Amino acid sequence: GAVVSQHPSRVICKSGTSVKIECRSLDFQATTMFWYRQFPKQSLMLMATSNEGSKATYEQGVEKDKFLINHASLTLSTLTVTSAHPEDSSFYICSARGLGVSETGMHEQYFGPGTRLTVT
Amino acid sequence: EDQVTQSPEALRLQEGESSSLNCSYTVSGLRGLFWYRQDPGKGPEFLFTLYSAGEEKEKERLKATLTKKESFLHITAPKPEDSATYLCAVRTPGGKLIFGQGTELSVKP
């Protein structure tokens, strides 16, 4: 299957600082990338959707000035958490959907390994 | 409103004890139902996509089925390494994945 990587896997930062998380599709070109956050024992909540070269579309309740998303190429998207606070501590997961289609004519969606952010 | 509900929330099985996980959904125009496996501290791992009622897919000890209202993930003779959280998601016409809460499966030797 397709591979999506994230970096870093874990990050600890101080309150008020900014953190950048990278998401790369390693063996396919991702026209669309998604960013999710997941709290312990809870499911994935979509934060935003980004298409290469376009501005990201944010879900209701997600602050676009706080969570900056850049999708500059077909293999790279970044999420920057600006002025992080302890309540931003969470597991952030990116996902990518490729150019190619499966045998059913649909685009599969693959997930990265996640980034554990802890804000102290 | 698009919604996905998984049951049970947690399932404990003995090794070799077959069972099924349920995923009930309501969505205006299904564009695929997805099953993922998630291990602690990891991202979801793609298992299956089902697109139409009556469709079935298998992979090793797992078999996924789909009706117009729900999907089942059948686990036959599970092993301890099958322990994980299994996530179900539906894709909306807008292309978003709506996830259920997941079923935490524990298989004891």
C-alpha cells in the first residue's frame, strides 16, 4: 500500500511557541491531504482539507490562524500550530489521497503514523 | 446528519474465538465505507474499502461486509496480534471521511 510519513513523531514544546509538523506521501502524488487530531480513547476529528496549491478548507470550530496548513507540492503538506497552549496537546495525524484511482475507480486514503504534541 | 456508530466499544476474545464488529451509518450519498486498524500511538492502517451493498472483502482472518445501513467486520479465529482498535469510516459526497468511535479489540492467548 501507499506510504505516508510524518515528522516529527513526538514533540514537546513550551506554551506560546510554534510547532511545525510535516506530512509526506512517499510513493505517490497526493492531490488532497487531510489533517486530523485525536484525543485519547476518541476517534479522529477532521481539522482541515488541503489541495495542492490551494488554501486549506477548515472544519467548523478549527481556528485557521492557529493551525496553519501549507500544501506546497504533491508530496508535502505542513501543519504549524502557532502560539501553542496545553489544550493543543493531542495526537495529530495526516492523511493523503492520491492522483491514481483503484480498480473500482475511487481514490483510496492513507494515513501517516501520527505526531504526539505535548505543550508544557 | 452524517453519522457513524460502532459497536461494541470494547471486545475481549479468547484466541480462536470468532466474532463480529458492527458499524452502522447514515450518510447522504455513500462514497465508500472504510475499515482501518489502529495500534496504540500509531496512525490508522488501511484494511478495506466497500462501495456497494452486498460487497464483501477478505484479508487473512478478516472479512468485511456491507449493507445499505451497516457494515460488519468478521474476525475468524483471532490471534493476539489482532488486538487493536478497529475504525470504521464513511466517505461523504464532499470527499470527507466521517469516523466512528472505534472498537477496541483485545485477544487473549
